[in-house]
Amino acid sequence: MPEITRHAVEEFLFHEAALLDEWRLEEWFALVAKDGRYLVPSLDAPDAEPWEALSLISEDHAQLGSRVRQLLGKSAWAENPRSRTRRLVTNVRVLEQSGDEARVTANFAVWRFQMEATDVYVGRYVHQLVRGPSSLLFRERKAVLDLEALRPHGKLSFIL
Amino acid sequence: MSRSHADLVVDDRTRGLFRVDRQVFTDPEILERERREVFGRTWLYAAHESEIPKPGSFVSRRVAGRPLIIVRDDGGGVRVFFNSCTHRGNLVCWESAGQRRSFLCPYHAWSFNLKGELAGLPGAESYSPAFDRKDLALASPPRVESYRGLVFVSFDRAIESLVEYLGDAREYVDLMLDFGGVETEIAPGAQAYSMKANWKLLVENSLDGYHAASTHHRYFGQFLPDIGIDTSAARRTSGGAPAAIGRATSLGKGHTVIETRFPFPLQERAKDELAEIRRRLLDRFGAERTSLMMDANHNLLIFPNLILISMWRTLRTFYPVSPEFVEINAWCMVPRNESPKLRQLRFENFISFLGPAGFGTPDDVAGLEGCQRGFAAINGHAGWSDISRGMHRAEPDASDELQMRAFWRRWHALIQGDRGVTECSDRGPLEAGAA
């Protein structure tokens, strides 16, 4: 089995970032494995597992699929009109390899603009990637925020 | 202020009309009065005893804008101190939680023990004989009391006891704490967020059944069906508004509750575990109380700024930084010693709706920030907010607005300096001497 290279991971994460910034959410959702999970831990418990502490987001494939449909629908008021986002993804590292899977990390900064507000979300990704039929896929997609509080952001209504 | 405080709220019980002058959401002078007359004259939630399990365990946080340390002393008691050195005022605790033997001010290295006493200061011999360490203990809020683990403080030395203050709201607090059949604790992982909106909009919103069908369609009409929960029966009987199947009750003193029945994810995802808990609760509390805890949802306001929501096991409190900005903190209440699996399902149930990344709260944040922007239009009809819904009904339901009027009536009395009994329900004003 050839290893999953940092270059391949970067290509994957940069592609993902473009899909999210362009609100191509159905294409993005196809990058999540059927047993994939999306996690954003609480700001004061960044290393806790989803059963140890209340998270900001802890979703399986079905719940995440609903999130995508809601965001593409007409009644997610917090994203209507939609935010403009621009994400910078850097410092990509492959932490662990085993068989078809790799544990990877990267830093992110996402600027969000909506209703005359500018909010910045800064943190690190810790993902479990698995080789799929035509591309890498997320088995676990975790965004760990460095913020101490979502102030003045108030909300995290787009996919981080 | 162009109007007197008496005119801020129009409460016409004969015609069934209730409205609030939108200046209450924008005027800095009103906020100054609120700090004195509302937050200065009530019991305010500070912490839960489970957050400080051992001697020396502490949390530090702002309550009504004031920095406090809530700490467990060596005798197991709970103490609350202002987080400000008695020497020059610096914070003596810089962490939000932890365990300590003492609190050391980094400025001149004065240190305070778990009783708040000034235990050490460098060069003590340089002070005159009149300098008395006993006078320099960390100060405490004038009143600190707990109810079943919930620690409250008051800055009003003369206020009634906490239990008297809770009054008729106490039985709903009990329902909120007994639901697991064992002791309740606060789970790790707090939500800390904000809204660019007046704090009273969040009081209203936390008790608002009317907005559920419109603001929260994505949750009740999209998310729940998406994960296999059938909401059609509840939505048919209620015109899409879950809260319409329920009632609103004024509990006096500005406390108020709505009771609703609507499916939520945990009921589906933790059927077996909940059946086991139901058996335990039935043994202990009987059928009626058990059903209130297992099948009904309560959104409870403890005046002025503590919200407990049973469907999501949420404890939320908030405080204004300015008329147009509120800081919000929320926690999850869980039964002690539950399995990791059930605990995760409870967490996911909570955050599916509530919190800055859920499918409910972000739309409330957007909506309330929109209201605040709209207030800039203050003029003519745009000068008033209408809160009359259901005022003519003998028994208002949960999508009416009695629960908000109850808050506003107590708020309005306090703002005018009236600390006597307020008739918070839609009944006529108290007759002289009836209190």
C-alpha cells in the first residue's frame, strides 16, 4: 500500500476548502465517509471526547447530511443571506499512517463576512482520513477552535 | 429619556393590550438603572456545586459584570469572593477553573487562603501597628446561598432568602434536577457566546413558543424528520408550532414557565435507557411527576436572567455588557454516573438545537441581532414592541405571551424602584392590601 503523502493530503484539504468557500456543499458532503463524523469540541474542553464533555458539534453522517440540506434550503436564517467565507489552510502534517488510513493535522483561519460583521475563526484540524474509491474521505473531521469564547461571533452557522 | 419610567410599559388589562417602549432596549440610562434596581436587587445564579468537587476546587467568572471566585473550602463549604486584591485591586485568580491551596496576587505577592483571609504578604514588618490583616480578607457578595447545588449570590443584603425568592418556581427547579433519578451535575464543556442584542430580548426569546414554527422550521420541520423522528402529528395539531400544545404560567416575582410536549431526539435514540430511568422515577415520584419530567418540556425563567430548559437539559445565564451586547454562558445538566453512551446522546440532543453551532440558537442569534438593528428605526409604530398575544384568554397557551408579560411586569416595577409584590399574571392589579 503506497503511503498517503503530505502532498496528497494538502491537495485534498485545499480542494475541500474551495468547495466550502464556494458553498458547493453537496460535493463537499460526498467527501465524508458513510461512517464519518464531524466534531467541533467545546472551547474550554478542546481535547475531550464527545462523551466526556458537551461539544459544539458532534454529528454522524445522517445529522451532518441534514446540516448540509438545511444550509442549502431556505429556512436556515442564520445563513440567509449566506456568509462569505475565505479559509487559509496551512501547516499540514501527517501524524500517523496505518493501512488505508492517516491521521492528519493542519492549521486554519476562516474569515467570515455577513451583515457588516467580520469574524475570524482560528484553530487546528485533526482529521482521520481514509482512502476511498476515487479520493480520500473523512472518517472523522474535527475542527478545534483556539477562541476562548464565540464573542462577538455569537454563532458558528457555516461548516468550519 | 424623553418619557418617564412609568410610561415604558403599557399594560392595558381591560382591553388586552401590552406593549413595551423600544427605548428599553437601546437606552444606556435604562441599563444603568437595571444594574442597580434589577441585577442589584435579585438573586443571581453563579455556579453549581458539582463544578467545585474538592477542597480548593474553584471557578472564576463574572456574575452581573463582577469578577467572582467560587471555591470549596477545607470544611467542604462553598465560599464566594470578589476576584480583586484588597491591596490594589488586581485579580487574584487568573484561571477560569482549577484547584488551589491559595490565591496569589501577582502584583505584590499578597496571598489569600481558601477562607479568603490574607495569609501572607512580603515585608509585613514594614506596616504600622494599625495595619490589620483581618480587615484585608477578600470581600464577598453580601449574600450567598445554595439551593440543591445551585449557588446564587445577591448584592442586596436585605433580600429575602433564596428559597423564599424562588417561591412557586421551586417545584419546577426540582423537576429540572430530579429527572435522572440521581444527583444532577454540570457536565464539562461550557458554551460561551454572545449576541449583539439587548439581554431582555434573550429573556423573551428563551420563553417564546410563538416563534418556534417560523424561526425554527429547519429544526422541527427538517432536522427531526431527517433523523427519522416523526413530528407530523405534533405539527398537525399545533399548526406547525410545537409550543402551541402547552401552557404558560406566571409563577410570581417575575419567574415564569412554559410547558410543552414535543418529540426530541433523545426519546428516539435512547429508548431503552430512558425506559429504565422511567421505572426508577415512577418508584420514587409517581406517575404524574414522572410524566412531567420524562414527557413534558419546561422553559423556566428564574427572574431576571437564569433560564432552565428541560428538553435539552440546559442551564443558561447572561448579562448585558452594553444595551446592545449580551454575554451568554450555558451548561448541560446531567445525572451523575450515567454511561458514556447515554451521556453522549444527551450532549448530542442538547447541541442539536441549543448553542452557537446548533440548528436552533444561530437562527435566534441572527433574529435578535436583527431586532436590535430594527430598533434604530424607532419612530411611530416602530417605537413599540407588542407583547399582547393571548392576553384576553383565561388560560394562555405556550405560544401566547403571558410568560413575557410576567417578566416585563416585574422588570417594570423594579425599574421604578417598586420592590413590593408585583401581580405578574394577566389578572387585574392587586387591590390595596391584597399583598
